[in-house]
Amino acid sequence: MTNCRHRRGVFLQRQLFELPRFIACSVLAITCVMLPAKANWLNEIRHNVSGAEKAPSLEPLSPAELTGYPADYTYERVIAPSHQVPVFVVQAGLKHRDTVVLIHGLGDLASKDWLTVIPRLAQQYHVVAIDLPGFGLSQGAVFTYSPQQYAKVIDWLIAKYRHDGQVKLVGHSMGAAISVYYASQYPGRIQQLVLVDAAGILDRTAYIKRISTRDNDQADLPQSVRRVLARVDNFADKMLEKTGTGFDPTRIFSGDSSLRNMTIGEQTNVNAALALMEQNFSVLNYQTVPPTHIIWGGQDNVAPLRTAYALQHVLPLSQLQVINQAGHVPMKSHPHEFNQLLLASLNATILPRQARPKNNSERIGRCFQDNHSHFSGQYQQIILNDCKLVRFDNVDVKHLAMADSILTISASRIGTANQTMQITRSVINATDTEILGQMQSDRSRFDFAGVSFYGESPVFVSQASTRLVLSLTRIITPTQSTRLGGSYVLAEQSLESAL
């Protein structure tokens, strides 16, 4: 039964992050927009249908509710003052000074997701786990289940239950996204952060593109077939990118609390998933986040591994460890390996990433029609012409020129100060990458996640018809630093002018 509920929870999480734009909701949303701004009819309907809001209830926990929880843990329901809602709190390891706070993700199990983890943690730490409002044994409330609102609950939780030692915050999936939001907005409250398969961090267009893309590099097919498939995927990506800058009915929920409360207010998973998608994690100040360990399932189809590398790029002190065969819930699928990594992470010191060595290479790399599709190491220049399957892994190149090509970049440094790179009729997908100098685009498309531009403004110039999908992207010039995310369409203009 537990396995069935677990599989259902994982399935539910993925479905929620692929929220369809239901016609009914769209019609209702558009109708709402057409009404006078002060119309309060939705609240009237909600009040008549649902009655007054439920009063907070602190009824004792029943044996049935605690089924599956160990008898020697401490349990209670208590009112979270930030929203005046009863929440369920679990504690173990009460004798220890340092506190580990566990924040769950979407799904029905809530704090039960951590039951394979708490026994090991409780041997060394005071452990606190919560069912967030609307989940598990915590009562729901009429508010937007957003990272901003849940962060208020976490702040109260830590203040109330922490012991006099350090506080370490561990979040999984949605809980990881909430945790990194909390760490950035409430600096100094925690001493360490652990993110497990964080969901919702990438721009929604980048996320949908990633989960719908086949891995052509691993396919056991002739190169000519893989080139055709790459063109097909490229066309599909282009269509998806257009939706990122088009009308999105779900965004209407963001600006109308009455509509949200009436339609999805009590559907906790939908409410929380939609609010998570609405949060722009790219604009957070990650410089205030404490040392962060990142644990990820290598086969995660809910939160792509690309997210972990993008986070590692923006976090000042971070370390990534991947459980290669695990999916989105590694503490369930690989409990022994996960617990070992988690305990080691909580006791480890993170060192800054090493600076790249100076590039003195005079090597020239060339690709024509995929006769050389994989590059690594240092180069003076790389020239790509009609190459659809090119990958850069840990490349440091001073100058890049592309025409009619598709390029995937990871963990690389591209360009050099005061130099210009020309990208023509091409596509670049880059993760955990630095771009130096100025990049010029002519009818090209870009998907950047965890990318930093360094140079004199403007660092990116569109000469004609350019599309960008940005997640955790930064522009750093001598005079300012800008954090940005989202989808952009540029004509003949710089990226900075579109902000």
C-alpha cells in the first residue's frame, strides 16, 4: 500500500508540473477579467457554497492519524500564527543541540516522506518535520500556497522548535524550492541548507522543453538519423518557446485571489504547484544563502538534473552529489545511499569552486556537418557550421563562431573580454556556464540556465529575431549586477534594453 501511495505521489507531482490549461478555467478566468475590478461576486459564491471559513481545530491526534509513525516520536498539532492554521509537527532526537528541519514536497504523504530518514538523523540531531498547511495532518487554509507564504510558516517553525545549536534546513522537491526561497529571504536564520531534487526552479518553458526532449546522444542510431531527430526536437522546442511569451490563462490566477480561492483554493496540490510555477527563482539573491549541499536523483524526470547544475552555478558555496540510478524521491528508492550522503553532507565543510586556469591554448576546433561533435578542454577558437549534435563539456574557448548549428554547453567558459562572438541561425542550450565579452545573435535561439554574462554593457545584442529562455541568469558589468529569468523576444536590440 505504501509503495502504491508513493508511486501515486510521484505521478501526481509530475502531472501537476505539467498543469494543462483547461478550457473551463480559461473561460472562467477571461470572464472574470471582463467584469468590473471591484466586483466581489466570486467571494459571495464561495461563501454561499462553502460557508464560513473553518475555525482552527486543535483536536487531539487519533491513533488512526498516527498510523505508520513510530510510537517513540513526539507529535502535536499547533496553530501556526502566520496563517492561524493548525499544523502537524513531528520531533525526534530531542536530546541533541543541533536541529535539522525537514520540509516535504507535493503529494499525499507529507512528513511521511521522511520516515526512512528520521531514524538515522535522530541519532545525531534534533529532528523537526512538518506537514505544511493543506498537506497530511495539517489543516488547509484559504491562501496562496506559495514559497513566500510557506516561508513564513518555516520561520515560525524554526523559531519555536530549534534547540540552542545550529539549524540545518533540508527540503525535497517543492520543499527544496521553499527552503532555498526561505534561505535567501531570511538570511542568518539557518547555518546550512540541503536541497534534494528541487522542483520548480527553472523557467516553466525550460522545464517543459527539458522533459519532452529525447536524448539523441545516447540513441543507438546512425548519425544521419540523429541529425534529423535533432531538427525535429528543435522545431518542437521552437513551438514551446513561443508559448512562453504568449497568453497564459493560468497567470490570471496570480492577480485574482477570489478566482484562485473559488476554483483551486482547497485543492492543495494544484494550489501549491501553480504557486510554485509562478515564483521567479531567478531573481532571488543567492549570495545570502548559507553553504548548500545538493543531492539529486540521476534519473529524475520531475526535476531535471539540469536544475542542480544551474543551482550550483549561482550558489556561492555548494556541492552536488548525484545518486545515478535514483529518481525524484531518492530517500525512498535508495534509502541507504541517500542517508549516507545526507549525514555526510550535514557534517561536511564546503570549499569554494576552484578558479579556471588561464587559457593559453592556440588550438582551433572545427565542426562541419557533425564531423566533430564533442569538445572539451581549452581552445583559442571553435567554429561550427551546420552541426546539429554538438556538445561542449568543460570547454574554455576564447572565441566561438556558429552558423546553422545546435549546441549544448555545460560547465564551460565562452568568450573573452572586449571580444564579440557571432551566432547566426543557431540554437544554444547552456548550463552552468560563463560568457565573457559580447554575444551577437542573428535569428537564433537560446536557453540559458545558470549562466553568467561578464563584460561591458551590452553583453548580448540581437541583430534580428532572437528568442531567449532564461533561468538563474545573471548579467555582471563593471557598474551593476542583474538577476533575470523568463522568456524574451528581441528584435534589433540588446537584452539589457528589454529588461
